[in-house]
Amino acid sequence: MTDQTSRTLTPPEPPTPVNKAAASEKKPKHRAWVWIAILLVFGLVFWWVYTSTNTKQTTNAPGAGGRGGAAGPVTATSATAKKGDIGVYLTAIGTVTPVYTDSIVSQVTGQVVAVHYREGQLVHKGDPLVEIDSRPYEATLKQAEGTLERDTHVLEQAQMDLERYRAALERKAIAKQQVDDQEKLVQQTQGTVKNDQGTVDYDKVQVGFCHITSPITGRVGLRLVDPGNVVTAAGGTALAVVTQLQPITVVFTISEDNLQQVLAQMHKNQSLEVQAMDRAQMKTIAKGKLATTDNLIDTSTGTVKLRAVFDNKDNALFPNQFVNTRLLVNTLHDVTLVDASAVQHNGTQAFVWVIQNGAVQQRNITTGVTDNGLTQVTGLNPGEVVADSSFEKLQNNAKVNIVQQVPGLRSPGQTGQSQPGQQGQAPGQPAPAQGQGQGASPGAQTEKKTP
């Protein structure tokens, strides 16, 4: 019993305390290593995919293996230099200005009784436009005519008395003083009659102002007054506006630096042609002649105004219309011309790729006037063939295949100022696909290998 009691009363040993802080530190460290391993795996997979894709693109890229077509000849269009004439033009923005623009206002005060014109009507000189009530002015005219008639008879009576007095003076029947007084009375009456005549003429003019007619031949604008309106003399309100359309002028400006070459041609009595073109400078609206220059240079802008005259028989030019003008100053004869799209620039140096024996050579040239897609050049002979596309693939001695361009693909009036990657491309044409010769339309080419 004693032993059993002692076992029962022996207290158990306390459990070993667990270090929770140490356990919590080991668990995050284990998780961090797992995430680091996952990120490394993803990074290796991404690097492998990226390098394999770039390798395939480099292998399949056109012209891989070096610029100039180490894999084969470069396909390009060509242009041939030729001898011809080219014009020297000065371009500017101009305003269509009528020769005459008449704003008709009332010279008398009265009520409008009739409007004879239609809006936009073409009227001739002398055609009636507006009628103003003329009855008050006609009545005043009658009064003036009556006064004139009375004073005229008074003058005739005074002249008759003067003749009698002179006859009596010869017989010494009256004194000379009476004759002299009668002479002065006649002169006074003559002045009265002249004054009456001026009043009559003035009233006739006033009556004429009531019947307004067109002073020029031209087109009348929108209606500005209606019957029943009361207008005042010189009130400033226009009754109608008439503008002359044929002929018509265009006023434009040029730089003072270009004035001397224009004056030199005018002093030779040369008739300088001026073209009026639309906003896009693609269509010629009308052709005219330079009329004159202004007599002063605008010191604020350094420009001078010029006026050109156009027949405008088809009324293509409208007053106050903005147009682009091209003034033909001179014409260069028998110069070497080449397509402007074939001329390339390396800084300030212009050059072309000359095609000889199926290969290209870079040649520096000097450019001059550019007009209608052609450029005057020096350093290139007429008949030589140059590349007109695929410039980014060309280098000296590179082999080329010439692609003939179908005539008419180049837009009329193309200036030839090419943009990077679009050399020789006509405005409005879609950009060529990668690897395709620029400057020629797909489906409109025939390939020809140069011998």
C-alpha cells in the first residue's frame, strides 16, 4: 500500500516549453526560398522564348545578311535623265480682288417703292436697281422751274426798258444816269435768272437720284432693302453691292529678294504668266498675266504686292477667294532633268544612284529648279538611268533588278519632295509593302533583269 500511495502522489514532470518565435522564423524563410525558385524558373522560360523569337525574325527578315542584298539583287524602279525645259516659278497665296466693287447708297431721303434686281443677278451698266419715291423732289423741281420762268420774263422786260432808255438818250430826252441804272438792273436780273437755273438743275439731279441704276456691269449681291423701307441721304446703308467679275484680278505678295528678277522681265516688256491654283495646288483654276507691282515694299514683312489680271470667262474665280498663285519668272532651256523622287540628300549634299551594267553607284549632283515632279540637276548626263525606289537597300556596286513603272502612275504636278520610306510615291497612293520596290503599284509592274 505504501508503494502504491507513493506512486500516486508523485507529481508528473512539466512538459518542455516550445519556442514559438523560432518556429515562426523558420516558416517564412522556407516560403521565401520557394517563391525565389518559382521566379527564377519563370525568368528562364521568358528568356528562352524571347531569344528564340528574335532568332526566327532575324533569319526570316528580307535582305538578311547585310545591306545591299547579299541574299540577291535589289528590286527597284528606275528613272531616266533627259534634256528639256523647265520653268522658274514663284509661289504665293493670293486673294481674288474685283477690278470694281460698288456699294450703292442713297443720295436722297425717301421711301423705297421698288427693288428691280434679283439676288445674284448679272446686271449691265444702266440697268435699274432701286426706285425711291420721287414725288416730293418733282414738286420742288416744278417750283424752281416756275421761279426761273418768272425771272426770265422780268429780265426780258428790263432789257426792253434799257433799249428804250438808250434811244431816248440819243435824242437827249433823258439823263444818262437813268440809262446807267437800267443797265445795272438788267445785270442784277441776269444773276437772278442764273441762280434760278442752278436751282432747277439741282432739283433735276435730286429727281435722278430717286431712280438708281447700276454704274458697272457685274453681279449684284444679296438684297439689302425692301419696298417700304425709308432710306436717308448718305446714311451709310448700302442699297446694293455690284462687283465686276470679268475681268478680275488676283493680288499676291512676293519676297523683296525676288522683286528684281520680276522687274527685270517687266522692263523687257515680257508678259509674265500667272496661274491661279486650288488649295491643294493640284488643279489650275485660271491663267492670267501679271499687270503691275505695288510702289512700296511692306517694311513689316519684307514683301511687295503684285496684281495679276484674269479674263475669268467661266467665272471660276470668285471675289475674295483665296488661291495659290504661280508666277512664271523665267524658263530654263536644254537643261538636264530627272524625277525629283530619285534625288536623295545626305545632309546638304544631293546624290542619285546611277545604274550601270546591272549595278548601282552613288553619284553626287547639284540640284536647281524643281517643278511638276522634275528637278534640274548638274552632274548627270541625259540618258543615264538612276534608281527611283528601294534606297534603303542600295549601296555601291549592289546588283539591282529594274522594275518598269507603268506610265501615268505618277500624279500630275507631283513635286517630288519625298518622305522617308516613301520615295517616288505619288500622293494618294498606298504605301508599298515591306520588301516591295517603292514607287510602283502592285500588279502594275513587269520585272526585267538588267544584263
